[in-house]
Amino acid sequence: MEDLRAQQIEAMGALEEYTEKLIRGIDSFVAEIKAGHEMNMEEMLNLIVNGINWTLEVVNRTLDFINEDTMRVNKEEINVGIKELSQALKEGEKEQIADALKNLLPSIQLIHNVSKELAKREA
């Protein structure tokens, strides 16, 4: 049991570091699209989507730990944003994708803040 807890705490540290970079990447991507800059959207978007997937996988595997004493992360709320992003990706419209990512950003920021809090608390 202690081994699992140690792994969960370690996951929070990794999640904190990773989501910080992911947030910067999303902010940059959205700003570039909104500014109308031509860019290799596909490569950056693939990195962001893979980052979101990794983040959600870690959250799913540690949700009991994250919400152990209080509801910090609501998976259903995050899923709303994921569905919006999925639809935007299917349609392939840059502005719609940027808007969906911008709408998902508060959930990623929440995950970042929660992972930071838990990593620090448990250290």
C-alpha cells in the first residue's frame, strides 16, 4: 500500500511538471491560430493532443488519490471539454480547434494546481 502511495505522489510531481509545459504549449498554439499565423499546425497539435491524453491517463489512474479527502477533479467536467475538442479535430477547422483547446485549458490548469498541491503536501 505504501508503495502505491509513493507511486501516486511521484505521479503528481511528474504531472505538475508536464502540465506546466502543456499549458504553455496550448497557450502558444491558441495565440498563433488567433493571430492568423501560418504554422505547421499538425505537428504542434499532435504534441498537444498526446500531452492531453497522457495527462488524462495519469489523472484516471490516480483519481482515487486526487479526490481522496475532497472532490478536486471532476472527470465528467473534463470529458465535456474533451468531447468539444474531439469534435473540433474531426471538423479540422483551426479556429474551432483553438477555441476548444482554450475551453479545455481551465481543466488542465486545475489538474496542474491539484498535482502541485498534492506533490507538495505529500513530500
